[in-house]
Amino acid sequence: MNFKKRYEELGGKYEEVELQTCIRFNTLKDTEKNILDRLKKRKISLTKVPFLKHGYYASADFSLGSTADYLLGYYYLQEAAAQIPVQVLDPKSGELVVDMCASPGGKTTQIAQTMKNNEQLIALDVSMRVEKLKNNLERLGITNCSVYKRDARFFELPSGSKADKVLLDAPCSGNYVIEQDWFGKRTMEDIKACAKVQRELLSAGIKNLKKGGILVYSTCSLEPEENELVIDWALKKYGEEIELVDTKLTIGYEGIVDFAGFKLDKRIKLCRRFWPHKTKTQGFFVAKIKKK
């Protein structure tokens, strides 16, 4: 598969992108202003990311992952596009929220921060990175999160409970911006295998979601098989139960509905995909689903 040529056919293109280091201020520890003043005193150069609530591009003459402020949980190193799914999910205090694929904890800690550490957050992950997730929760002062080392495809909330919000940042094939030699490693077989798991996870997420609840589906993949085709499949399978809603994002581009002979549901234009050469972020995809 010539992925670079394929991107041109999909309306994008391959272009090398050097990502700016991005951090997210943890307002559970202190106010944004105080954290900003604190880090500037440490000679960290900071520029607010216009499309993020608490995200800043950051640079310094030292490692940002080894400072006392980082270890004390005042900020989290988190790429700009990776902060967007939780903003779209918009979890609230008092809600029951499930993070289906939580490790290493960037989005989980962001959810807890947005919830102001109130009510209940359930974090699931089947990988060996669960310990890293726990460490990050402790470092950032998260107290409302229960962690389960469980495959989210087979998880069911107890006693008939349903979630107000579900985040499915699904395991995926990744993208060339964040993985060296991505083009030399990936095959269509890899992508199709990821898509199968993604569909299974999405089914479980919809099952655990209450009526009127919101599920945000995201990947760091540029491949339609893992993104638009997964959403198209869900709309066909759960057409009477779910609807796609506008993400309200000002960054990103419409989901693809016509490619390689596929004619997808026109509503998929409501999804957002991030072409690295345009957004200057890693490749990303975000969809927002409401259960009827």
C-alpha cells in the first residue's frame, strides 16, 4: 500500500511535520494564572494554544519531563491534538464517565480535571501500562477515578448502571508524525485488524452509555478504515439508537464520505480529521455520538 499516494487521493498529503512540545496545565493543583507564573519563573517559554482550554506550547533548555513542577503534577506533557477529545466530550461534575482505553493517563487525568475531581470516573485498560496510569493519577492529584485492568470490549457497568459520558480513544495503527518509519512498518492487514477491535470497543461503549449520553470516538490514525468506516458501520448497526452530532471544533477538517468506491453516510462530515500538514499536529480523528 502506497499510503503517501493514498493521502492525496483522500484530500490530504504527506508532509514532514515537526511537532511543538505541548503541555496541559493541571488546574486541580493551582489556578492557570499561578501555574503560568510558576513556570515562567523556571524559564519555560509558553505560548497558549488557541484551540485548547489549558494547553500551551512549551520550550526550555532542559527536559520538561524532569522538572519538580512536572513531578508534582502541575502540568502534563500532552500533544495538542490529543487534548481535543476530552474537550469535545465535555465531562461534568456529578456525571458517571468511562474512559475505555485509559493508559497511560493523559486523557483520563484531563477528564478528572474537567470534572473537578467530582463524582465517578472509571478507567479501563488491558495493557501493561496500567501501572503508569496509576502513577499519573497519583502525581496529578486525581481522587475520583477507579482503575480496572479489563478489556473494555467485555466490560459492563454493574447493577444496570449506564454512563453519562464515554471516551473511546481507540487503539489504532498510529500515524507517521509520531512514529519513526511508520510507512515501512504498516500494512493494510494491520489497519483492518485494528478496525475490527475498534468496532468491538465501540459496540461496548454504546451498550454502556445511557440514553441522552455522549460518546466520543477518537484515534491518532489517518486511515479511513479506522475512522470514517468505523463510524459508518456504527450508524448502520445502531441507526435507531445513535446519532452523530457536531463536535463544534474550529480546527480540523470534515470527515471523508466518498473514497475508493465507498459512499459513506453524509453525516460523517460532522466528524473531524486532522491532516498534519494543515493542523501542524499529529494525525487525528474525532467523532461525537449521542445515544437517543
